[in-house]
Amino acid sequence: MQAKVRICSLSGDHFKVCCKHKLWGANSFAPKSWAVGDILVFKVDNELAGVARVAGTAYMDDTPIWDNGLFFYRVKLKFDKILNVRERIPFDGEVKACFVEKWGRNWGWVLQNKYPLPADVAEVVLKKMGI
């Protein structure tokens, strides 16, 4: 089975926490459907900032990690790439154009809900990230 690719939009501070703890957290059931090997591309301040693979099955934990919520549905990550601020890749341009072409004005729902990207869109995103 081919890995699913998703984009996760978050703040710079929360991206640092994810990198530090090698962890993604959510208050929805979404991570429960993610498989080991699935790929998360992180979008920070309208730039692509990192790529990680799901490294374990989702679990529940109430240990405080983030400063703005519990995010008790969690999944461990293995980062393939973390870009510093100067290296980050703009989301606007070719990447956003793919989203607009595929979903029109509703493209933001794909990010908000972390829907798996179709192969053609995933290919553009991963190529931009050098993966």
C-alpha cells in the first residue's frame, strides 16, 4: 500500500514542539486513520517547513506537551526533513495552484481536515520538499 500524504498547517511554535517531541497531536480522531509510513508535510506561516513519516499507531495521552491544548490523540513521527526559516518553501505559487486547480475555493478544507492528497498533488508537494 502506498503512503498517504497530508499537509498539516500549524504555527511556528507548535512546529518546534512537534519536532522536539517527534509527535503530532490532535483533538479529533483523525490520527487514528493514519498508517505507519504515511507522510505529513508541515505548513508554517504559509511556507512548507518539514516532512515526517508516521512512526507508530495513534494513541491517547493526557501528558501536557503543547501550550494551547491537550491534543490527546497522538502519533509518533520520524522527521525526514526540517527546514530552517531561511530554507522554507513558499506555499503560494505552484503548490497552492495545484490545490486551487483540484478543489477551487474550497482548497483550505483539505489542509484543515488533513485529507490525503491525490497522487498528482502529493508529487508536486514532495518534489518541492526534495523528497
